[in-house]
Amino acid sequence: MQRYLLQRLLHSAFVLLGLAIVVFFLVRLSGDPSALMLPLDATEQDQAVMRTYLGLDKPLPVQFVEFLGRAVTGDFGVSIRHRLPAMAMVLERMPATLQLAAVAFVIALVIAVPLGILSALYPNSWLDRLSVVLALFGQAIPTFLLGIILILIFAVQLRVLPSSGRGGIEYLIMPALTLGPYSAAAINRLLRSGLREVMNEDYIRTARAKGFSRSYALTHHALKNAAIPVITVMGLQIGTLMSGSVVTETVFAYPGAGLLLVQALGNRDFPIIQAFVIVIGVIVLCLNLAVDLLYAVIDPRIRLDT
């Protein structure tokens, strides 16, 4: 196990290095942030002074080496717009994003797991067809469109839920309902197909021949054997929820890290963008490691130290 963890940590370090290289050079294709910091009548000399003040006058390789040297210590620089530590600003907003993603994930499980199980228990029934329709709907409708529809219904027409901001649970309902259906659709489709395939295996027929009901055979035998690919998708969907919160937080003016990223993109605030991407990268890598460790718990035949 220790050898496996060391290999994963080394692999994760290379992934984060590649991620840092990509985001560093990619964000600089958006333009010069000094132009946004100065009035329209600023001279070229004013722009040169501002670039020097922001540290953008050096060659890109030099800037990258300096950025990487600070990043390994957790220092991602100072926000160009706010003049505050970029990593501190991202971490301050991250709990709101994690809370939104967690509620959306719970909603996705509440929708996907019962529908997937019922579809496997009653194939080709109206429940099965409803599951397929909801899965197609969840993956087809754009997040921003679903969010606007929910605002029009529950905030404008019915006036039962707030349309923006963060506070109690009422502020999370519409953003989570906007963010959750896409993940619910992906989990439901895989669980449905996995269970229907496993239910045709010989050991399920043997269990049925011993007198066990179809529901008992599914919950006690089939579900565990179909769980590994579903858990893999669940881990990936948590990362999707984290990144997908950018659009949802913008629609609902939800003060999370995703909204901070959108504002940083508009301001060409390189340090905040870089800090956000690295934080999300670390979270996704940790989730993938947790999913791999969970494999061995579910299926003892899987050995992680080989």
C-alpha cells in the first residue's frame, strides 16, 4: 500500500506540474491585464510602468520559473485587481463551492440510484422508460438554461426561493437543482446498464433458483458487483460538479470560487485563475485516489500493492 501511495503522489506531482504549465501560458493568451488597469488615454509609458509594477515585463520563461518557485510554497502571487493574496481569496470562497457541489451530489444520488435500481428490477416498464427520458433530459439541457427556468418559476412567479446570494438552505436549493441533474443522468445511465447486465449472470440465476427474490438478488449480489464502474463515475462527477459550478454560480450570483473565477477571467487576473485551477486539480486528484482506495474495500480481489 505504501508503495502504491508513493507512486500516486509522484504521478500527482507530475500532473500538477503539467497543469501549472498549461494554465500559466494559456491565460496569457487572453491579453495584457495592464490595459484594463489604466484609463483609455494612458500612454505607452504608463503601460510600461504598469507592466513593470505587475511583473509582466520579464520574458515568459522567467515569469514561469518565478511563479513555479513561489507556487511550491503555496504562494500564487497577489491578485492584480484586488491586491490580495490569490490563494487566500480562492480558499476563502472554496467552502461555498464545496457546499454547493455536495448538495448537488446528494440530489444526483437521490435521483439516480433509486431510478437505476427500479429500472433493473422492472426492465422495459414505464419506470424504465421514465429513467431513460430523465437521463436524456439531464444530459441535454444546458445548465444556464435550467437555472434561468428555475429562477423564473420559483423566484419570479412563485416567489418562494431567493434568486441570488448565499445564506440558509433556501439559497442552495435552486443552484443545486441546476447543477445536480447532469450528474444524476450520468450515474443513472451507468447504474441502469450495469445492473441489467449483471442480472443476467449465472450467479444471479443461481440465487433466483435457490428461492431468493429478484430484489434480494439485486441488492445483495448484483449491486456490489456493478458498483465499481458506478463509483468511478461518481468520483468523476464530483470533479464535474466542482468545475460546473462556475456557470451555476454565475447564474445565481452565488459567492463561491466559481464566481470569483469568472470575475478573474474578465479582469485577466492571472494569479487568481492559476490558484483556482491548481486547487481544483488537487481536489480532483484526491478524489481519484479515494476512489481507487475504495475499490479494494468493495472488492477484496483488487490489490493495490501489485
